[in-house]
Amino acid sequence: MASGWLWPWMGLAWLLGLARLGALPLTAGPRDEVQAAALQRLREVFDIEELPPDVLPRKKPPQFMVDLFNKVADANGITRAPGLLEGDVVRSFEDRAPVEQDRFFFDVSAMERGEQVLKAELRVFKLRRRRVARRADPQHFCKVEVYELLDGRSNPQKKNLIASRLLSLYSEGWEVFNVTQTVSKWVGSSNSNHGFLITATHLVSNRIEHNLVAFAKGQGNLQESRNALLVLFTNSNKRRSSSFVPSSTKLNPAKNDALLRVPRETLIIKNSKERKSRRPRAAAAPSSKSQVTACHRRELYVDFHAIGWSGWIIYPSGYNAFYCRGSCLFPLGESQNATNHATVQSIVHTLKLSQDISTPCCVPDELKSLNLLYFDDKENVVLKNYKDMVATRCGCH
């Protein structure tokens, strides 16, 4: 079946088997080399250029990103419904400016080459004003303005107005400003990124007062949960590789041949009982009955802890990718979700009209996307959507 959309799923299943080589009959040297190559390719499947450091549970993700993950995905990371996420990547950047400064600075250098910014939001938490206004003071609102700083001096003079709005002095909560145009410019030219400045102005006197409005900016559990965030919704514009055989630059042809002879049963295929024991299980010889089992879906659990990624992946801890197994013998029933082409192929094979025609293949007939919430190598929290990662239905093709 010439369907490129199956390659990410098929390649993942193959790589997971090589990541756990307890049953592979190779010497210690080649086995380690194969395992390293397999894990490298697994990182490419998940678009991870450099493995992030282990930051969990020391560092907590922004609550906004956790809530966004729960909105678009279930507990296993499977997408709830298409169209809930704008783009396929959401990146959050924490404020890196010193606490004592009024400006906000976000290092967006973690953006990947070719990544397209669809929307950028500056999220700041406005604190409630504590000082009670005098009865004679009718001032209850102020004008808040967000500026792009055009230089990096401590007391900046050059700035460009991005957004403004009226806010109540005595309200408290998150304020979100659209800064897409400015951040897109920063991504294209990092030297132009000097951060944001937020000012508050009296409506009556039309003068800026630094203590008129305060935004959360500091340390401590409560304060850090309210610190400013820059959130970018982007498209990665990446195409998955259609080849999952390790490169000949890492493995010589003889070792590649050994890889291609790896039994399929050495994949990390775990049912519920195997996940509890977490012990590698040798492949059992298929019985005559199992050889004629109709095409169906089986469990293929991906355990991020077993792979060694649990120190930086926030959610989920693992997921069930599933895989398809079984025969596609004539006659093909409705439960086998066979295409017309597969039905004809099975008839030709059964009638032996051609010696070169095999039975149709049992493959994923429907795939869903997976969402990962994780820390990148700069400890920014990223929500990424990966297409065609979970087999939800099998069929004969």
C-alpha cells in the first residue's frame, strides 16, 4: 500500500522495538550502536534535536499550558477533536527580565528554522490595587499601554506602541495582548528583541504613574504562577521522513541487514499485564491458529519512562500507539474494513490467478494525532501535536 501517511506510525513501531533490544541476538557492540541509532531516529520522529535536561519535578509548567493541553487532548495525549489547536505547536516563554525592572523580556531563540508564527500573545497578571482611593478621587480606570522597546538601555526612551486599553484600578486577573507582528519581527531578527514595556496613565491628568498599576513579577510559588508569559501559536512546516532505517553513515550495510532481520515480535508490544511487570518478554512461536487470526488491532504501549524521557515530558507519561496484526484471507468481512482493491487482490490470490500476488496487508486504516507537553532544552514549555501517531482502526489494504 503506497500511503506515505503511514510512515510515522510504522517507523515509530519499528524504532520502539530497537530501543529495547533485550531479545536481539547481537553482540554487545553492535547492539549498543543499534540502540543509539534507534533512539536518535526516535528523536527525529518527535522533532527533538537535542534531548532536554531532566527538570521534573523541580520545575513546574505554567498553568495556562497545562489547561491548554487538557483542552485539546485526553489523559493519554490523544487529540479530542480536530481544529481545537491553532497550528501544531504552542510555545510558552517566561519573563527573563530582572524582577526589579519594569520591562518584560522573552528569549524566543528556541524557535525552529522554518517555523511560522500564526499568533503571539503577551499574558500578564494584573494585581488588584491595594490603596483605597479618596472619596474625592473619581479615578477608577486607567489607560494601560504596551510598548515594544527599541533599545536595551535600563531607562529606555525609544519605544513603539503596540496595544492599549482601559483597565479598572481595582480589578485583578490575566490580561492578554496581541503582539503577533512584533514577535514575528523578533523571530526573523533576534537582535531587534529588547522586550516590552507596560505603562499606566491617569485618564484625568494624562500622566504616567509607575505605581498606578502592578503586574505580577517575582519569585515564590504564588507569584511564579502569575508571572508574565509570551505564548506563540505556530506551524512547524516539517515533513516527517519516510525512511526509518538507520543511516549508513552510522551503521554499515552488514549491520543494516542484521537490523532488517529483527523479528517483529521484539517490538515493545505490551498488553496490560506486561505493562505491570515491565519485563521484556521473548517472542513466542506463532501457532497455526494465530497465523489465521483475522486482521485486528493490538496494544503497543509507548512508555516514556522506559525510554528515559520522563524527566522532561510533562504529559502524558506514555500512550498506546496500537498496531495491526492478522491475516487478510478471502472472504474479507465488513469488520476487516477492506478496500475494494484489497477484496479483488484477495480473490486473485485465492483463485491463484497469479503466482506473484500475495494476500492484502493488515495495516492501520485510521490514525489519530498525539499531543505532548514538555520542557525544551531551554526549559520553555512546549505543546506539540504529532499527526498519525495512534492507530484507531485496522483494515486490509
